[in-house]
Amino acid sequence: MWYSIFAETNGSGAFCFSPPIRNHILVGKAPSVRGFTSRHSSQQQWLTLQGALCAMPIMACEYCGKTFHLKPSAVKRGRGKFCSIRCKNLSQTLPQNNCIDCGVNIGRRSIRCRSCAQAERWINGNLGCDEVRAKRSAALRNPTPEYRALRSRISKKLWQDPGFRKKQIEYKTSPAWKSKISRLSKKWWKDNNYRGRQLKHLRNPKFRRYMQCLHSGANSHLWRGGISENPYDERFTRSLKAQIRERDDHRCKLCGCLEHGQAHDVHHIDYDKTNSVPDNLITLCVPCHRRTNHRRTQWIVRFGEMTL
């Protein structure tokens, strides 16, 4: 917004405003206004307007919202954001942020600390320098509630972007990522301290109960609508299973191992419990029988070729 006014100025660069007058205006001593400078601080000046109008923009302070006048030349130079030095200083003392990688308190305009920003950990599979790894490891081992909330908020915001989500999924399913994770896992597992910590964590009863609740029932990726509770065919008896084991020489048809203290399982090739004909049954050991829960279509084709 621009105001067309006549202005008076003194030696200190201050402006005072008066109604439009086509003659000369005598300038008197006036309070200083931010944004105006003059080389002569004490000499009174005459401002001849010749009937022309002086355009003065009104600016609003970004911190306190107070309005003030400013020279057009100062506006062109990018000034006029704050009404005073005090407002400028107060605007730069807002609460600081935390590093998104290690959680260290940093400046409000940054998202990473200096060590994390300088480490090129996303280039060529490099995870960063030792200092960054130690800081991130400490932050992940003992995360504070504020750090957990920060990471959760940042992750949700990033995954809302379709481009970022597509890029991450393509990278996580690429052969390069799988080979990298395999190589790092083998390297870490050779460390006795790392292996001991992992085994202790996996054998923890609390963790086992948590994983059991997390992946049981309808939450499991093997869920088939509860078909495991369906009853078997009346013909699927102990005598029939004994005949199938004897037909296969008490050997697993996949790995060829013999029975040793425990009878092998009898598996339905088409996964239909009501189809208990001998041609649809095959002998499998317990580990191989568990493997058949994945990729069932491929196992049906493979067992069908074995029984021909």
C-alpha cells in the first residue's frame, strides 16, 4: 500500500508528514525513523516539492506486526522486514530444532547437525563417518520421547509424498539393496558381542510374546481365513498315513532324510483336507512340511511332477 504525501526531512534523516503544499516546506527537528539515513546530521534542509507527490510505502513488522513508513529505495534493497533492531533479534531467538539423525539440539533453521550434514552417508552406500555412526547408534539405543515423536513426525510427512514412497519401495526391493543388507548382516554377525546381544534379545520371553501377538491370527501373512481349523477327511486315518510312509520308504520326498525317532508328516498335495486319496498324499519331514506353507502354487506343480 502506498501513501502520496509531502514529507519534511531534517539532518538526521527523519521524516515528518504534512498536508500537500505546493510551496517550500521548512524542515524542523523531528524524531528519527528507521530506514532513513543522511550524511549531514545537524544541518537543516529544504525540500522543494514543486507540487509533486512523494510516494511512501507502509511496511509491517514480521515479528510484532507494527506498521511503519520506509523509503522506496530501502524496500528495493530488501529492507523493511522489522521495525527495530530489537524485533530483529527477538525473531532469531526462537526454540531450536533437533538433528533428524542423532537428535542433538541444533539451530532453528537446520535439520541436521554439522557432523551429520558433512557425512556423505547416502552416496555409494556410505553410512557416514565414525562420529555420525556413534551418535546415531546412541540416539537409537536410548531414544527420548521427544526424539521418537520427531522421527515419527518426519517419517509420516515424507511417506505422504507419492514420489518419495515410490522411490523408497523401488530401492528397498532392488538387488543392490538386498546384497548390501546381506553383506552387512554377515559382517555384523561375525562379531561375538553383536551376536550375543541379538540372541539375548530374540530369546527374551517378553519379545517372543510380543512377536507372537503381532504375527498371529489375521495379522499373519500366512493367514488363509482360518482353514487350519477345518476338519480332515474321514479317510485320513493313522493306518492310511502309515501306508503312505511305507510307500515312500519312510523318507522325505524333498530332502530324502529317514525317520529318526519321530514319524514324518503326510502332506496333502493340493492343500485340500477333504481329498485324502493316496495320489494326493506325500511324505515330508517336519522342516520340509513347514516350507510348503509359502508359494503353494509352485509346490503343487512340483509335487504333481514327483507323483507322475
